[in-house]
Amino acid sequence: MTTPLVDEPAPFDPGAPDASDDAVVGPARRDRAGRGRRKRRPVDQPRVPITLELTGFAHGGYALGRAPDGRIVFASYGIPGERVVAEITAEAPSYIEATVVQVLEASPHRVTARCQYFGPGYGQQCGGCQLQHIEYGEQVRLKTEVVRDQLRRIGKFEDVPVLPMLGQERPWEYRNHMRFTVRRDGDVGFMQRGTHRFLKIEQCPIALPQVNRVLAGVQGRTFGTRQLSVRVGEHTEDELVQPTLQWRPGRTRRVRSGQPFLREELLGQRYRVSSSAFFQVNTRQAEVLVAYALDRLLERQPNVVVDAYSGVGTFAALVAPHVDRVITIEAQTAAGDDAEVNLGQLRNVTRTVGDVARVLPGMDPSPDALVIDPPRAGVERAVLDAIVESTTRRVVYVSCEPATLARDLRILVDAGFDLLEVQPVDMFPQTQHIECVAVLDRPDPRIYGRG
């Protein structure tokens, strides 16, 4: 018995995630590096079907198979262990991208997606989630294996110290921040996966209910903006809706907008968060991640801690009561303004405004512990060199990109640090995205650093 997934061809997705040389980690990085450019198939061109045995899983949420000519196939909406029919959406000399359109032999982990906008059906995909067709426990297991694979292939770590991912008890209705597109007629939604076509959204099952209430309140009622940002404090119920909305004639205003910031709590600590400042989109799992990171940071009983890429002061506010001194480094103005409010009453916190690559080298006093939470691109080489040259004994590295994490960990380990463990945390259930906390130690930094 076969299980059809679509009735029409699926559009090409140009936003496919990363890959590395022969590594099975997704197609896009190879393209960005200028090797093996893929040939895209126009959306309205008939798709070429291919029957696949899916044998693995890759960074980006792809199931893996082999084409008859030996090329690896990155298949969206598949699960390892399945036999499927997929339609080719893009080709390169060494790999193929495809979308599963029919399941011939289903995995026992396949489930019915909760969201009406999820899946490969032409003209109805949101693209924000990649894994709703996979039972949640299996999602967590597969993403843990992705971390191990990235550390092995990119970081060249043979004995990979990766702990099982910390999953979420309720892996729905968690996202506290959503960005929507607004059309001239007032419809609110997203762009369809891999296209510039608009998709009206009535609700999102991974968003907090309060976010969906705001969406319902603005749907069809506003004009004068093309983008809409909605943030909600899960613990405080604060709302931040930007920009200040204009209301269509005859439509009742249902939503307050234009708030400059909201307040949210993590582990009992309250934070002010401005519209443009970064804050984790999953409050419940952020508390899991922060608690784990702080525990590992403090177990070496540091005196001077540096919070690099410190944002609104999330880590600094929680670690300050336990150490002699905390130094934060942040370049973004809005986040810095929030941090001034969030950390202003803590006498042992010194705020430094500027790029980490400029501020950290030669810092006096040199930290004996460091927590670092960089952007997806990872840590600049100048920052890694500064860590090596410092007297830092413990590094807690929070990462939202396993590939750049693996690259940076290799540099630190080669410079004398020991990689103790990597703890994945599922901050983004139903999606391919992965957050990790890596813990590194250096028994005697004087051997390697300035001493």
C-alpha cells in the first residue's frame, strides 16, 4: 500500500541548509563555497520522479538516499528506513535535492503533521518547520545524531562526547517571537517555502497561543506596513507588536502595538527586551539551556567571568550573584540599552560596548571562565586566539549551528583545551534547528596562555 503526500509538484526550496565536501550535512554550503553549483528546476517545470531507499539523516532535516548514478540525494519530508518516491527539485554534479511525494514503505516514526501548512503540497507550504512528519522522540534522536556527525566530520573528533538531546515536554505552542509578512489588502502570513509567493496564515501550532491571538486580531485589519513582528513574554504575558499599526477603515482595532520593549523572566530573573534585541524564542527551553550552562560554568568556582556576545545580559544577571566579577561584551546598541537596565543594580558587573574580537584580546583582568553565545557564523578567529592567550580555565560555548561549533571546538582543542561534553538542547521542536552547549576545560592555562 502506498501513501501519497502531495497531489501536485512541490516548488524548489532555495533555502536548503549546509553541507561539507563529502559530508552528509545538506547542500547549501557547497554552493556558497563555489563548488558544484546546483541547477534549479523552475517551479512550473514537471518534476522527475526517483525511487529511493532512505538510509540516513542530514543537517537541514533531510533524509538521505542514493540515486542510480551514485549521487547522494537530500530528500525533504522523508525518514530514514523508508522507501519513497521523490521528485527532483535541484541537481549538482555530486548530489541531488528532492521532495518526497509518495511513501511506499513507511517508517514507524511517521506521524500526521499537526499543521495544515506543513508538507510538500504545491502552494501551501510554510517552510518554517521541517520535521512535523516525524514522531517527536525520533526527532530528538535524529538531531542528536546530526550533532555527533558534524563534530566527527567537521571537527574531526573521533570520540564524540555528545550527550542525548534535552527534549521538550510539550513540543508545541512554544515560540514567543514570530515575524509575519503583511500584504496591501491586510492579509498576514509568510512566504511559501522556497518562493516569493505569499501564504496567508490563520494560526501557527508552534507559536504561543497569545501570539496566535495577536495574529487573529490583526488579520485583514491593518495596512501601511509590509512586516509585522510579534513577541510575547510567556511568564509575564507582556506583548510587543511592531511597528505601530494603522487600521483599515471599518475594521475594529483589536491589538495594541508600537511597544518599545517587553519584559520576560528566566529562572526568576526579569529582563527587559527591546524590539530589535536578541532573546531566545523558546522561554521554557531557554531556562533548561541557561540552567545547564550556568551549572557547568560555576562548577569550577571562577572569580572573573566574561559573558561574550552578552545581548541583554541573560547569563550575566544570573551568574553575578555567584562570582566576584562579571564583564559583559556586546556591540548591538538596543541590546546594550536593555543590558544597562537588566544589570544596572549589579555592582560586580562591568559592561563593555564593542566587538568581542576587539575587546577580549588583552583584557585585564583576564577571565578564568568564559561563556560565549555567538551568532550562527560562530566565533571569529581573533576571539578564539584571545581565549587561547587568556588565563581562561573553563569555556561554556552556546551555539545555534553545529557546523561552526565543530569548527571552533577543533581550534580550541588543538590549542590545549579538553572538550568535556556537548549537550544538545531542543530549542526548536518540529524544525531542523539545533542548539548546543559545549564545555571545555584547560587544566593549566599558563602552559598555553600568557601565564
